[in-house]
Amino acid sequence: MVKFGLQFKANLENVTNVRPLGEDFRWFLKLKCGNCGEVPDKWQYVTLMESVPLKGGRGSASMVQKCKLCARENSIDILRDTITPYNASDNEKFKTMVQFECRGLEPVDFQPQAGFAAEGAETGTPFPEVNLLEKDWNDYDDKAKESVGIYEVTHRFIKC
């Protein structure tokens, strides 16, 4: 079992508390088989809502999959207590937003999509529908009368 941290980095304009919203938030990942090195072309997602029992009664995971190349059964689990918001104080620095416990898999890519939320840095104005698929997002904070945005979104994985 290996833990991997997904580190997030962005340029925040007048927003803070960027976070995945809800138990049904989908973490879109590309996962490499630790046995044969196969990386499927398709994005796969894991959510907190899904829990699959592991063979032999060894607990459960967010996703269990069989490698199409070597047929090995692998799993990945989201560590709920590690989900952390990205704040204005983290601006343009890598910060671990979530950790995954992996058995036979290694996350190699992440695609942010819809389902993020943020709030105005000064006003606390909620922005509940932040879509980071284009790696940039912007809106307008009526209370502060200023533009808000999340730009140059990037990521990396680290072993924890």
C-alpha cells in the first residue's frame, strides 16, 4: 500500500478556499498498473460515495479495477481526512489537496473538471460552481465589485 498526494497549484485572484464540493466530487485520474506499467487512455474517476469491498475481506476502496493487460486486481482509495482547501495564502505554491491509498496502482495524471467551489477572499461570497477543466476560471464578486479567478492550474503527484 502506497499513499500518493495530489498537489495543486494555481494563481488565485481575489478568491480563497478552493475545494472539491460534496461527497460526489469526481477525481478524474489516469492510473498506471504497478505490475505491468499499463496506463489506459481513458480518464477514470473516484468518489467518496463509492466503496467497493476488497477480495479476502481486506476492507474496501473507492475503486477496484482489473488491469486489461496483465489482469491484476488493483485498488485506489480516497483518504477522506486528507482533503484540504487551497487558500489565498497558498497562491502559486504546490499544496497537497488530497491523498490516495493505492494498491498496485500509481496515479500519473489528474484532470480537474466541474465540482469545485471557492469563495471571495475579502467578502466570503460563495462560488459553488467552479469548473477547472480549461485550467482557468473567472467570475465577478458583486459584493467586492471586482473580478475573481483561478488561473494557471497545474498539479503533481508525490509519495506520502
